[in-house]
Amino acid sequence: MSKQEVIICTDLRQDLEKAVTSHSFDKLFVLTDEHTREMCYPLIASFPCIQGAELFCIGVEDIHKNLETLAYVWTQLSTRGATRHSLLINLGGGMVTDLGGFAAATFKRGISYINIPTTLLSMVDAAVGGKTGINFNGLKNEIGAFAPADQVLIDCEFLRTLDHANILSGYAEMLKHGLISNTTHWAELLNFDLTNIDYARLQQLVGRSVQVKEDIVAQDPFEKGIRKALNLGHTIGHAFESFALKREHPVLHGYAVAWGIVCELYLSALKTGFPKDKMHQTLYFIKENYGKFPFTCNDYECLYEYMKHDKKNAAAGSINFTLLGEIGDIRINQTASQEEIYELLDFYSETMG
Ligand SMILES: NC(=O)c1ccc[n+]([C@@H]2O[C@H](COP(=O)([O-])OP(=O)(O)OC[C@H]3O[C@@H](n4cnc5c(N)ncnc54)[C@H](O)[C@@H]3O)[C@@H](O)[C@H]2O)c1
Ligand SMILES: O=C(O)C(=O)C[C@@H](O)[C@H](O)[C@H](O)COP(=O)(O)O
Ligand SMILES: [Zn+2]
């Protein structure tokens, strides 16, 4: 996989100018969603390096991370004269960077692109590491490709217009990075004041968090082994997310991951000796900030069916988890029986209720 440059911006105008001019391209395109066109594009609109760029816009949030929107992006590129030598800038959250990245990866078999993530989640996670794609057939990220942006420009100034729920959503992926890295980072995340955000301090935490992801992706870009660590909380989290989407009450990705982390830490305590005190500390933080995902025991079977579609699964019928023996002690390729999975759903309902 080609190398990706992650830039923590000190001067967005200069950093973007440098990134854009490092490409030789015939046409420049900027993809936004309806919110980022209004709230984020004005921050870059006057930059000389993007004058003359073709701007196009898609609907917001995961409900639009689908084939129809992807076809719209392909159509726009095609009818507005993009060639294999055109350059795309994705300006938005994970929905825009996932879908725009996949559009770039597939248009004329691949054009170059730059990500400018504008949500906390996309800064620390989605825009980095080359996973692109769309939801399909009711399943999360069912279709996609590994295709990294050439550059990712991170500037926390964009976060000033982001709502609190989306700050929390991104923070869940940061918490995941804390759990898979070290106790110091995990503890500083649990102690950060999310009700009165200090953006300068947040920028430092973002820098450390994205480094955790970069280090893992560098070792295993195609998720054959250790990259599965980045999927902690996602076997159950994606099942919650797909289930909520089907019920037409979508939940933010990071919330689903936070609730998935609760379940998978319980499984870690049960199967790989994760310390119960650290499980309870994390669980308390999640319960306080994210509340609870509503389901009953009548939904267990449906949730279990969703887990069967997880991309980490090695064989039909066996469900793959990333668990922890301790903070930073990653145990990939763990499995659990249907009984154990139902037990952890019981635990979730009892403790989070
Ligand atoms: N590729 C990966 O490695 C990876 C990692 C994590 C998550 N994801 C995917 O990312 C998606 C979620 O991304 P997300 O959480 O960024 O959600 P999102 O892109 O849907 O953005 C959330 C909302 O915030 C708005 N928004 C974006 N930037 C804003 C800003 N600066 N100010 C105000 N509003 C703004 C958006 O328009 C949207 O309404 C999911 O589809 C998830 O599966 C991918
Ligand atoms: O980058 C990765 O690898 C991740 O697993 C990061 C996750 O936070 C992200 O949600 C990813 O899109 C999940 O991928 P999937 O392969 O489980 O669909
Ligand atoms: Zn995720």
C-alpha cells in the first residue's frame, strides 16, 4: 500500500498549498457533504491553491454512505471531465472520507486524493489508514477497498462547529486507541474534561491518538494480523450500528463502538484476564457519557446474525473478536460461543441499564 502523509497542521493554508502542489494534476475537485460545505468549506475557500476547483456535495451521515451516493460522485467526476490525472479533496467526516476515498480508488481504476477530516472521528481514525468504502445490503462497510489518501491534513479548528454528540463519537475511537496502546494514554483520556473542551489540549491528544493508528497501520496495512487491534469494540459495535440502521433509528458510529467496547471488555475479562477494575472504570466512563443502546433479549438472535458478517471472521459460523489481556496487551483472533455472546449481552443490559 502506498505511503500516506499525516500532517498535524500549524498553518492550514500553507500545509494544503504544499500538499496540493506536490501533485501534478489536470483538474481539482472538492467533495463535501451539506454540512461541511456550509461550515468547513468557508475556512479554505479563499486559499489560492483551490481556486478553480470544481465543488460538489452529497447528503449527510451514514444513511447516504451507499451505492446511490457513490454513483452520484462517479457521475459528477465523469461528466465534469475528470481524468486519471485529476485530484480529489475530501472535506468532511468519516462518511465523506470513506465514500470519497472509495470513489477516488475506483474512478478510472484510481485517482489521487487528499483528506481534510472535519470531525474528531475522521481526524483520529477514518481519514487515516486507507480503509474506504460504503455500507451495502444493510451491513457496515460491506463494499470497499484499501486505498490511502496521499495526504491527510488535521486541523482541530474545524471542530469548533462540531456538535457535542459527534465530539463524543470521535472520542470513543480515541478511547479504543488508549485501550490498545498504554495505561498512561488511557488514563489521560478518562480524565479529560469533555464538558468544557480545551481545544489546545484536545489537539495534543488527537496527535497521540492518530499516532497509535499510524503505527499499527504501518505494521499491517491490509489487516492480516495486528491491524485487527483497531477493530476492538467493532464486532459488537457494528452489529449495534447495523441493527439501529435497520430499525431506522441510526446511531453514531462512535457510540456503537463505545457500547461495543463495554461488551468486548467484559469478554476480555472472561476469556483473556483483562483486569476487572479497569473494565469497570472504562464502563463507568462510557455509561456516563454515552448512555445505553436499547435492545431486549428478543433481539439477541438478530444481533448475533449481524456479528456473523464481521470481516474478521475466519470461517462461517465462528465470530472473531479482538480482546485485551491488559491495556496494550492485544489478543487478536479470539472467538466466543453463542452462549458466551448471549452472556455478554446479558451483562451489558444489566450493568448499563
Ligand atoms: N475508514 C476508517 O478507518 C473508519 C474509521 C472509523 C469510522 N469510519 C466510518 O466513518 C463514518 C463516521 O464518520 P463521522 O463520525 O465523522 O461522521 P459523519 O461524517 O457522518 O459526520 C457527522 C456529522 O457531522 C457533520 N460535520 C462534519 N464536520 C463538521 C464540522 N466541522 N462542523 C459541523 N458539522 C460537521 C457531518 O455533516 C455529519 O452531519 C462511519 O461511516 C464509520 O463507519 C471509518
Ligand atoms: O482502520 C481500521 O482498521 C479500523 O478497523 C478502524 C475502525 O475504527 C473503523 O470503524 C473501520 O472502518 C472498521 O472497518 P471494518 O473493516 O470492520 O468495516
Ligand atoms: Zn470505528
